[in-house]
Amino acid sequence: MPLYIVATPIGNLEDISLRALRILKEADLILSEDTRVAGKILQHYEIRVPLLSYHHHSGITKINHIIELLKEDKKIALVSDAGTPGISDPGGELVHQVLEAIPDIQLEAIPGPSALIAALSISGMPTDKFLFLGFPPHKKGRQTFLTKIKASEYPVVVYESKHRIIKFLEELKAVINPQAEIMVGRELTKMHETAYRGDVNKILTEIKSDLNAQKGEFVVIIKNNK
Ligand code: SAM
């Protein structure tokens, strides 16, 4: 009844480990956030294993079904849309529920890409300690979120989508020291990969002035200069 938590690419299909490919090939079932996204990787690597969706809206009935399959000794692999399952995606809840139901489960991490680590690795900022805050809350809690960024003595890593990147940077600008060092990693490992570096004013000007810069997926890293 093993459950494998398998990291998959954050863009570039070559970023997948040999072990991840073997585990996916050997699985009885692959759980994926979006079966079309996982389907692309599986097709690319000629892996023919049944897919079952597991996403934010999967309720307890789906989780119980997965638990039953694990109890029946099925080898199950979990992948997310990008990167490491459980990092700012629904994988964490599944792992929690499975551990509650089957405390002695064979649970194995198959490590690999994660957008936050990729961004940190090219940030040029001190990365021996950092604070990862995930996505800013959409409504309630936004000010507290920004206050946490401003107060951090370590670089802070935030995920953001194309719909809200300008809004987030504008709100950041309103609270942050204008000298704070920022990197925005956009479309990492993909064709239009870009890293914007500088203070918040410079980065906002660059992203606002280019419609293409407002497309894709973003990681923002903020280092307060106190
Ligand atoms: N589990 C994933 C991981 O390990 O990175 C993160 C999942 S979270 C739902 C998706 C967010 O990760 C995106 O909105 C974006 O902020 C970030 N992200 C994912 N892929 C990215 C990429 N190629 N470039 C920049 N950011 C990316």
C-alpha cells in the first residue's frame, strides 16, 4: 500500500527524475490535480497508468476511496499540476488524511522541482534561512500578510498568479521599505522565463509597461534592507 508523493516539472518536461519516471510507470494508479496536465507528462514519457483526479474540491468521499485503494494494497502515486505535491496545493491534505487513517502507511517522497526553491536558487539573496508564505490571501488577512513580509528578517517567498501580480506588487509598494531588494521569477524553466530584479518601483514599472510580462506564473522574493 505505498503512497508516493512525486515531484514533477514546473514547466520544462526534462525536469523529472529517473526515479519519478520509474515510480510513475510502476504505479497502479496516478492521482493528479488536473488529469490533462498530468496526461501531457505521461504521454511524453509513454507512461500508461490510469489517472484519477484529486484536487481542491475533492471531498472526503474521494479521500476515503483513495484510502480504501491503499488498504487494498494498490501502489498509488500523487502528482500535482507542477512541482512538489503538498507545497501550496491540495496534496498536503491528502497526506494528512491518509496518515490519520493508516498511520503505518509506506509514504515516500520522490523529490524534485519546486517553484520556490528554483526561484531562491537564482535570487542571489542569502538563502540559508527564508520564510515561505505561499499565496497572499485574496480578501481577509491581506494586511497581516503584508505586515509579515515587512517584519521578516529573512527573505520572504510568495506565490502569485498573473491575475493578481500587479495588485500584489502595488500593495507591497505601499508598505515596504522602497530600498527592499526584490526578485520576481516569472515562468521559471519555461520558454519565456524572466527574472526581474531591483526595488519594487523598478520592477512594477518593468512589468506594467510590458503586457507579456503580466502573463504566466510568478514567484516573488522580498529581502528587507533594514
Ligand atoms: N506545488 C508547486 C511547487 O512545488 O512549486 C506549487 C503549486 S502552486 C498551486 C502554483 C504556484 O507556483 C503558481 O501560481 C506560481 O506562483 C508558482 N509556480 C509554479 N510554477 C512556476 C513557474 N514555472 N514559474 C514561476 N512560478 C511558478
